[in-house]
Amino acid sequence: MSDYDRKYAGPFSQPAGRVETAVTDAGLRAYMLRIYNFMVIGLAITGLAALGVYMGAVTGDAALAAKTATGAAAQLARGQFLTPFGYAMFVSPLKWVLMLAPLVMVFVISFGIERLKPATAQLLFYAFAALMGMSLASIFLVFTHTSIVRVFFITAASFGALSLFGYTTKRDMSGMGSFLLMGLVGVILASLVNLFLASSMLQFVVSVIGVLVFAGLTAWDTQRLKNDYIYGYGGMGGEVAERSAILGALSLYLNFINLFTLLLQLLGQRE
């Protein structure tokens, strides 16, 4: 009798454990899909913001160009000039605000997520994505548009493969976390030093190591988010899971953006 009870404990004549596993798997897929949806929307906002700023910053008409301190038109290349808007975004002190604003937003979202309503956290994430796009608009001035598109698709394919690996692998990657974070700190410090040294060799080394670090972080973060749901958020309420999804989207978004910019440094063709 006890064997009968165990065999038919779940609905539809399935063992209860199998039903619970199926429910968890369905919930996990929905949770991860939510994360990827947030991330993709964020990337779309970033791309549109970057393109919009670039289009407003450049003109082919010298009469519409911003004037430099000498009174000359702010020329980028033959037949291409910065508009007053472009001069403010890329030359004036405002450029430092645009560079630092996304960093401030990351801290606001990361450390304030528990006090924010999910809708508010979502809007802040999208605002952060827009600011990031504005700060990245200068890549259109430095690299050819063809190479930007090519590197974007290389990044997307690499990110997809790495994230899929992190989701499906049975190997426990938790031990890699501290090693990858140490590598991330090293990349940040080396990048700051290179702001003063302006060494092309150091920039190349930083880009190569950075690609490896963010490739590892992509797989590690994906597995971490999966485990967070299975061992924590899966049994919690909607708001907790929603906040976690937004924070997870932010992590994967940052990995993607950093992979893209580092690969662009390595593979992009300069104007």
C-alpha cells in the first residue's frame, strides 16, 4: 500500500517529486526569460539613445557647426562637423557628467533595489540604459559604422553561447566568482592607469584580459541567477522575484556592454 501511495502521490498519476520539478522548471524558464527580456529592452534603449545622440551631434553643413574658441567650425573630418549639441556632449565638461552618471545609476539600483517598487526599479534600469547609450555615442565618431555592427553581432553570438553554457552546465562555477571579481578589479585599475599613460600596448592587454573576464562573468552570472531562483526566489512572492529579475538583467546587461566595448577596441576599424 505504501508503494502504491508513493507511486501515485502526485496529480495525473505522476510522482509528486516529478510534478514539483516540472513546476520549478517552468517557473525557472519564465524567470530567466523575464531577465533576458529586461536586458534586451535595455540594450535596445541604449542603441537608440547612442544613435540619436550621434545623429544630433554631427552635421555636414559648416554653417550649422559649433564654433571653437578660435571661432572656427568644430570639424571632425572632411565634410563632417560637430553641432553645438555635439560639442556640448563630446567636448564640454558635460561629457564627464555623461561618463559618470551611469556609474551613479548602477549604485542607486544595486544598493537601493530592496527599497524600490518593481515598477520604479524597472524605470530606473531603462533610464540607466538610456544614459549608457548617450555615453557610448562617441563610438560612432571613432569607429566605422560597419565595424560597430559587425562587432555587435559577434558580441551577441558570444554572449548567447556563454550564457547558454552557464545555464546548462552541470559544473559548479561558484568558485570562479572571487577569481573573476579580482580580475574585474584589475581591469578597472589598469584602465584608470592607462588614462594617464595612454599606452596602446597596455590598452591591448587590458582589452584581451577584459574580454576573458567578462566572458567568464557572463557564464557565472547566468548560473548564479539560475541557482538564486531554484534555491531562493522560486518560493518567494512576486515582488521579490521581480526585483531579482531586474537586478539580474542589470548584471547581464553590464557584461554584454563591457564585452562589446572591449571587443570593439580589439576588432573595430577606426575612422
